[in-house]
Amino acid sequence: MRRSAESIGSVGVVGGGLIGLSWAALFAARGLEAVVYDPEPAVEEELAAFVATAWPTLREIGLAEAETPVLAPRFTTELADLASVDFVQENVPDRIEIKRQTIALLEEVIGEDVVIASSTSSLLASDIQAEAKHPGRILVGHPMNPPHLVPLVELVAGEATSPETMDLAEAFYQRLDRITVRVKKEAVGHIANRLSSALYREAVHMVAEGIASVSDIDKTVAYGPGLRWALIGPHLMYHLGGGKGGLRHYLEHLGPTQEVRWRELGTPSLTQEVKDLLLAGVAEELQEQDDETLAARRDAALVELLRTKQRHGL
């Protein structure tokens, strides 16, 4: 692997969905040439609109300096236009056959030393790279949505991923002011989505069992533990919950209560009845707020939250 993170000047963004467009905006903000490939021509207009909307926010949080992009992301419907990129961020649908087909087509176009990072939220890097000509340059580089605002990137190596690939990808993302974590062992959903799924499983269980409404569960998370989780993780949260004795005191004195709750947690099924309950509950929630601006208001609040965490060293 001859490339270095500092030498990466252009990035191929494969797939122009919400994740791909967000990545492209971030790459442009950090002064990189982003070439966005998608077979659907209509994505070109969506790309321009997304970057225009995201740019003021990127400037506000210090990721972009210029009033407008110096290198605006370029759109193409031809994969061959990615021939000269230095790094690839792949964002096609999370189906293994599509991932492998995309990798095969990419390897006919890009250089042998170009890293391919997949934004997959659940698939294993080993499965994605299984049929590749150069599997050592493939890894998972999973962001949270939207990548241009939420800084976390999970790095996961497959069985064939080289250490040089992992080091280069991590240095590249850190150059973009991303917070990187390395997943030590491949697992479906990596870290973030496994944690998210665990919480959502219990949220669905409580609705299905009539323990609480959709609205009250959402309020409980948003105005209760979710406020703390935005600042520190669960281990540090329980460390503080242990008082002067910290986590050791908590585990020794309150650990048994955790085990009791763990045994009570549910394993719901998404039957049609349960899905109807969830949909009705969300529809009721949205009656009390402006659904059309929900994402925009969430993003604006994320900006303020990021600033707060920076000010307080969190």
C-alpha cells in the first residue's frame, strides 16, 4: 500500500443515496474532489441540492471554510469516471450480491492500491471481499447518518484486509475530523447498530406488550438516558452512577438488578399487528410536530450538541 492519507486528493462516492450525498458534502468541505457515481441521472440534481443545504451547516461547525465549495462534487453515471480516484467510499444497497457486483466492476476501473471502504450498516467485510481480486484493500467504513454531521466511523477488517489498509483508512477519516473506532471482531451490525438494535428491540417489545406507548417510549429516551448517552457512553454512565466507588461499586451492589432486568427483556416479532401499532404510534407523535422539518431541526440540534461537547471536552 503506497498511498498515504495526505496524498488522497480525490474520492469516488459509489451510490447517491442519502449516505452517499452526505459523504460527498463532507469530502468537498474538507477540500477533496468528490466524484459521485450513480446510474440514476436524477441524482445529479439531488446532489447539488444536498450540498447547497448542507454547506452552511458545514461552515458553522468548522468543517468548511469557503462560502461555497472550492471543488463542488462532480456527478457521473459512468463508473469509468472513477478511474483516477485515490479512495472509494461505497454506499450501494446493503445486499451482498449487489456489494460483490459493485466491487467487481470497481476493480476493473480503479488502481490496485485504491482502498474501497463500504458504508454497510450490517454486512461483514469478509463477505464483501470474498470474490474480490484484491481483497486486502477492502474494509468496512461505516458512518452514522448523516455522515457530514455525526462524526463516528466504524472500521472493520475482513479476513483478508491488510493492516496497511486499516491504518490508511483510519488516518484518512481522522484527517476529515471523524471519530474512528476499530471493531476488534466482525459481527453483524458492528458496534453502533447492535447497540441501537438492542434498544429498539426492547422498545418494540414494550409496545407489543402494552407496557408503554410509542410516544412515551420516545420521550423517555429523548428526555432521560438519551441526554446522558449523547455526552458519555453506557460504561462511564454507570461508573458515575456508582458514586465515589465508581463502576466497581455499581457492579458489586447494583449489578444483580441489571441481571434481573436482562432476564425480563423481550424478543418481539414484527408481526403485522405489531407493525400496525408502531406505525399508528409514530403517526400520533407526528401530529404534534412539523414532520416536514423534523430532519432539518434534528440536524440543527446536532450542530449545537457537537459544539457543546467540544466546549466541555466531551
